[in-house]
Amino acid sequence: MIETRNFRILRNVVLTILSLWVAIPLYVVVSTSLKPLKDVSGLFQWIPREITASPYLDIWTTVPLAKYFQNSLIITICATACSVTVAVLAAYAIARLQFKGKRAFSLTVLSTQMFPGILFLLPLYLIFTQIRNMTGLQLQGSYLGLIITYMTFTLPFAIWMLSGYFASIPKELEEASMIDGTGRMGALFRVILPVAKPGIIAVAVYSFISAWGEVLFASVLTNEATKTLSLGLKAYASESDVFWNQLMAASVVVSLPVLIGFILVQKHLVAGLSAGAVK
Amino acid sequence: MSHSALDSGPAAAGSTAALDPEPGQPKAATAPPVRKRRRSFLPYGLILPAAILELLIHIGPMLLGIWIAFISLTQLNLTNWLNAPFVGLQNFVNGLNPESTIGQAFFSTVGRTLGYTVLVVGFSWVLGMAGAVFLSSNFKGRAVLRTFFLVPYALPAYVGTIAWAFMFNQRDGAVNQILVDTFHLFGDERPFWLLGENSFGAMIVVNVWQLWPFAFLMLMAALQNVPTDVYEAAAIDGASLWQQFRTITLPMVRPANGVLLMVMSLWTFNQFNIPFVLFGASSPKEATLISPLIYQNSFGSWNFGLGGAMSVLLLIALFIASVFYIRMVLPKGADND
């Protein structure tokens, strides 16, 4: 809109309110994570009386946080890598090739995105139990079960976004490469993938964020040894006491990988989202 | 399947296309393929991994979920569920009878979840729109603010919820500190935010905080295509800011809006994480949403059949919604590719 004086005043007011709305909870988390325990139990202090880094040291011993961190990293990285790979292949087929059943496949993929995890939770648990009974393959309480669950749940969005992205790449680029004798797959890997990098990064970040923050399936499909961060953080609250300062410090530590990743690729994410999703 | 027939030449292709059981593909009948089409497994090879995963993790469980609603599944036969007795419509009759307590709870939960969805999506859209409109013009600090506004969306959902849970603490939390101690609302009484009726509102606040950046992101992407000279022309004609917003901005975001509202509504309607972290495995009854209700029935009271019956109803409702959603997302021409 045109920048009249009124517009600028209004803009400053609105943006200030929005900034405070976003900032206050973040400030509460960070400031609480720097307080000693005696200062978090009383009335909330906006300005800490005393600042200490000790919650950031204590979090690793109160709870096996490093173990949870490791679990989350393994599961999330594997799920993201597999999901992106599977999605790239399927999205390429949808964007570029003609085949029977394409419409049925796209519709199925798109519509499964609509259904909440809760509808799949119990059946998946039963299927995993049956697989264990029949083959001895342990999917509950193992990394594998969560990895295939998470990768499948991010697939629909990933395929949808990437096929939109691939479709927007001019066909001539590939054709030139195929004339040079690379074949379809060669063209995909040498021409399409490098051009589609922003879209692929956006999809990877989306998959990473969803798997990193998932709670529902983790609550049923993990055990003490494979517990992820989303459940592990609960351990800072015992029956008698909540170590709020440590819980907040752990929250900061847990958020850093996704926040840093997000800020680094933020531009790609916006571009990828608007190319794949909005149009 | 019938692609092999196409190999024998254009004439045969015409006739098989006419016999094609799928009606939605008139193309093949009207335009006989001039190029020789080689039967190719490549597309199927490419979609195979995705198809297997979809079958194993989505389609299979969904069908099994429907089956569960018709059997008597308890924690006793959970590991031997293939032998659980078939009980027909018993679970639906027991659980969803509007006369019974459970049935009433189910239907009021559906209503509550719908109301919740409208409020959360409405507030999120308004905030997202405000952010998008005022950040679409260039000024110093714009890029920083844009990134900053996206932080709640990028944070793991449970982290944002934990932060709010701490702030909503009854005695000493930051929310009561501001509202009661600073502004002296509620006659200096400290309301409980995570119990009773207030918990519904508290949950909305948390959800809007996490969701609005997504609306902001999508609307900002849509607004990038609005040329500034349109606004200039409108301003010269004396259109007020509000008129410019209504006649230029709103129509420009309309194409993106349908998908945006649909996606946000589905996410909100299916919300599980926020109540689960805010209240634990069982929400206050004034704030129970549909996903947590099914979870409570299945894994709290071990009444899997009842959870299954509720799931089937939810599945039907979402299936209808998904038809509208797909119509919106898939461009019309893409159908016959």
C-alpha cells in the first residue's frame, strides 16, 4: 500500500503489537532458563534477579537428555533423508511422465494428508504387533518403526510440493540433456535436481521440523531406550516439583537445531512454499 | 495395464481406448497416438517406494481402523487382535447413542472442535494478514521482522506449548502477573487458566500463537504478486487505506486463501499436540477436542472399539472435506493428464 503518514503510524503500531505477541513467550523461555531454581518458583520476575548458566549444565544430568537428543537426531535425519528421496522420485513421475493410475495415485497421496494421526495410531500399533508376532521384527520401541511412520507422514506434502516445483522447470532443459544421451534418470539427477534445490531444501526442512516436534506416535511407539526429545522433556517435571528453569533451558537447546536450520533456509522455504503450494 | 495393446498400432489403440473402462479419458479416443509408445515401467518404478509406504502406513491402517470399530478389542486381546470377536454395530450403538453420557460427550466434542477451529483459524488469519500487509512494503528491519514472525512456527510445537503452560500458571505465571498485578483485572483474583472453562480459551491462544505465522507466510507469498502501481492509482483516486485493502489486497489473495483456510482448518480440527502437552493425556472436559477424545478412549480407558467407532465417523467427515479440498488444490485441467 501507499506509504502515507497514517499508513506508517498504523504499520508501526501493528508491527509492534505482533512483535510483542511473538516475543513475550520467547523472552519468558530464555529468561527463565537463566534463573536459579529458587527464583522460578515464586511470582514471575520479568527482570531476573540473578543470572546463571547452571540450568544449561544441569539439564544433561537431571535427565538423560543426550540420549534423547541422539534418538531424535537418528530418527529425524533418517526419516527426512528417506522421505525426500522417495518424494523426489514420485514427484518426478507425477510432474513429467504419463502413466496409467497417475490420477489415482496423486489423489490417494493428497487425500491421506487430510487425516489426523490419531486415526492411524492404533491400527499401526496393531500392524506392528502382528509383524512382530509373525517375523520377530521389532517395530514398536525401535528406531525403524518411527522412521517409516514419520517419513510416510511427510510424504504427501513433500510429493505435492516437489511435483509443483518440478513442473515449473522448463522441459527444454531436460530434453537437451536427454539428447546428449543421459536418459531420463540421468536428466533427473544432473539437470532437474540441481535446479530444484530450493524446493528440495524446503521439503527437507519441513520434514525435519515435523518429525522433530512429533508427539503422538512417539508417545506410543517408543520405549525408555528410544524415547525422543518431545517426550523426554516431560522428565523435568517430577511428581513433587517441576524444574522450570531446566525445562526452559532444555527447550532452548532442543529448538536450536530447527531454528538455525529454519533461518538458514528461510528464503528457500518461502520460495518453495509459494511455488509448490499457493499456485 | 492396457498399454500393451497400444503397441500393436494406432488402429488397435483406438478400439481399446473405446473399451477403456475408465470414462474420464476421452483424449485417447479422439486423438489416436501417432508416436509409437513404448511400454514403460519407469513411472511405476519411481512411484513404487511411495506407493508401498502409503499402503503400509496409510491405506492399510485406515482400513484396519474401520475394522476395529466392528470388533471387541480390549487390552486383553490386544496382542492377539486377529482373533478378537466381531460385534457388528455394537460399538456404534454403545458409544454414539446421543442419549448416553459417552454419546453426548462425543457430539458435544465435535461441536466444540468445530467452534475451536473457526476461532483459531479466524484469529490466525487476521494476524497473518496484518503481518503480511504491513511487511509487504519495504522499510528498514523488514527482513529481520519477517524471520522473527516465523519463529513460533519453526519451533517444535511442544516447546511453544511448554512456554505457554508456564505462563498460564495459576498463582505466579506471567499471564496472571500481567492481567492481575499490572492491569488489576478479575477483581485481583487469580483465575485458573488450565482448568475448567478458561482452559478452552488458553488453548486457543497457544494454537493461534503457533499457527498464525503459517497464514502470514502464505499470505505474504500471495501479496508479492500485487503490483504497487495499482495501489498508487487507487491512492490518487482518493481511496482510503481500508478501501485499498478491501478492493485490491483481498481480491488478490483470494486464490491462495481457499487452500490456506482449508489446510489451517484441517490442522486445527485434528489438533492433538497442544492439548496433550498443555493438559496431559486427559484434557479438562471443557477443552476436549476430537483427537484427544479418541486417544483418551483408546489408550486411557482401553476401549478401543469405542475409539474405533468415533474414528470411523471422523474418517467419513474428513473424507467429505477432502473431496472439497482436492477440488480446490488440483487445477481442473490436471485431471486428464
